[in-house]
Amino acid sequence: MWEGTLRSATGRDYPVRRGIPRFVPEDSYAHNFGLQWNRFRREQLDTEQGGALSRKRFESETGWSHSLAGKWVLDAGCGAGRFAEVAASYGARLVAVDISSAVDATAESLAKYPQVDVVQGDLLNLPIRHAAVDFAYCIGVVQHTPDRARALRSVVDAVRGGGEFAFTIYPRKPWTKLHAKYLARNVTKRLDPELLLAMLERVMPSLFAVGDRLFRLPGLGRVARFASPFAVYLESERPGWSRDQRYRESLLDTLDMLAPRFDEPMTEDEVRDALAPLGPTALRFTGIAGLNVVGVR
């Protein structure tokens, strides 16, 4: 891995560590995601877990597959690289960006793909030229930024005319903020992420055992999920996975629910309003995975 300094045309220097250009400070509002994805790098990668859970989700939420071969593609908020791995496997010339040190996990996961560049940068100020990529996707990230509208515009602005983009965002309904996780987050988002993870590792074995029984009950299970500030995945939701695999992803997603500093779902109208300043864009809301929008620049 090469180390050094990247100098911009304006003379500003940016460090390169472990082969990754770093356009943001190491410590940011998304520190928890660096901890999360470096600690749980393998849990959502298809090549590690078996099956095609991430591939199927990527294809259903973007509508893209082999059309990505040889195209410039932006992964905005790559995390540990679960969807970046899918796009790279299709031959995309991928630029994977994340504000946190999760980029280290992505770089490790995608080391076998020479056409992939990993960059540590901010979605609100992407280090990418206007209209530079053919495709851009951002899955499960926008709601975790301090300015959701700006994040949406920043990603779309990177797409060339006629190019395509896709977002999946937590949807906001009248009852969304009544979910137990939002009540618990009043406390948990203020905790040091390392401390929160240590606490979850102590209590999750018991919570998982309870949820594994309770959440499968007809009717009552759905209510129990809404009233519980923790995640549990059943065999029907992760077919072919071992109990330990289901437990690890449940622990990961519980941390993902409780640790982020920002978690603000959106409505379709808010997405339309956010993108309106960019001019006409063809938007389609699919109803897949909550608030899923695909569009053409």
C-alpha cells in the first residue's frame, strides 16, 4: 500500500494512507460507521456469507446488472463494500466513497478488483467532478447525513447527462418516529460507539434468543419488532444461514440502529423537493425496500 500526499490543482494537500486518498479528517460525525464496518467487515458480503443477498438487493433497488461493465460508477457511502463488491463483479470502473474509516474495510474486501478506487470523502462535498460518472447509487446512507437534501444533490450532480442514479432511504411515515429504536436513540447516540458495542455484546445473546422466538409469532411478532430497539433475523429472512451468521448480522444491525448521530427518514415529496434545484430529472419511486428512487439525469 502506498503512502504519500495528493496535491490538488489549487495547491491543497491531502494525505494518502494505505493507498486511500483522505479528503476528510479521520474523526467525523460518522466515526461509529468506521468502527462498525471494520469490526463487521464480512457479515454482509456475499462472497463471505454465501448466497446472493446483497446482489439481489442491489439489482432490485437499482435495476442495474451487467450494463455496468466498463462504466464509471459511484458508490456513495460504501460502508464495508457489500454493494461495491457486486458492482465491481460486473466490471464497473468503480469509485467507492465513504466519510468514515470504513474505506479501509472496503479496500480490503475489494483488493482483487484492479478497476476499483476507494476514497475517503464526504457525500456533502464529494471529491468528484461534476458529471463525471455514468451511474451513481447510494443505498441506506442519506438519512445518516446532517443535510439530506444536499447529499442527494451532491450524488446526482456527479452523474453525467443521460446517466442513471439510485437511492434507497429510510422512509418516514406518521408512525415512524414511534419505533422503539428512535426512543432508545435519545440515549444511545450520545454514547461512545465502542462503549455501546461492548454493552450490546453483553446483552444481545439474551435479546437474540427472545427475539428469535417472539418475532416469529403471527401478528404479535410484527408488533414486537416495532416495540423492540434491537434487530433479530429469522431463518425465513436469511435462508441457508447458520444461527451464528444470523446472530452476527443482528448484532451489527442493532449497532447500526442505535449508534448513528443522525437518523432522519424522508418522504417522497422531500426527495423531489431536494432534487428540484438540479433541473428536470426523471424520477421513479419503486416502493422497494421502503423509499427507493431511481432516476435519469
